Amino acid sequence: MNLFWLFVIMAIATYISRRAFLRLPGHWMSPRLKNGLTFIPVGIFAALIFPALFLQHQELVFQPILLIAGIACLLVMALSKNAFLSFGVSMTIVVLASLQIFP
């Protein structure tokens, strides 16, 4: 039961800290800081995706199908601005490659 309350308290703390940051008046942040904050989602995306593309069992590996799927994801995202479509296209490439439909 203690673990449950720990999750509840941490969820509340996370919500309050995020909500407080979003409630800050816009004039408190410089344009440079606002511009820097726009790059946070890109950084998080890269931090989650790049290790899967280039690391396997703590070793650097080259997996061309994952690299192709990643590039396809970026291209579709740049052209359509649709996250679901871009992830769907890249996942389809990986699934089809794992089924060995591609030679």
C-alpha cells in the first residue's frame, strides 16, 4: 500500500510542477529560452530512438532496415506533420522487413 501512495504523491508532484511551469507569464521567459524549449521534444525523440538504431547488447551495430525506417519516419513527419502516419510508415517498413517480404 505504501508503494501506491508513493505513486500518487509523485503523480501529484509531477502534475503541479508541470502546471506551474505552464502558468508562468510569457514575459518572464526570454525569447532565447522560449526558442530553446521548442527543441525539447526533438531531443527526447532522439534520445529514445537513436540507441535503438545503433546499439545492441551494449555494442555499436549497423542495422540498415532500422536506419531506413528512421529516415522514412523523419521524411514523412517533415512532409505531413502527422506523427501517427510517420510512425505507422516506419513500423510498417520494419514489420515487412521482419517478415522477409523485402529481399
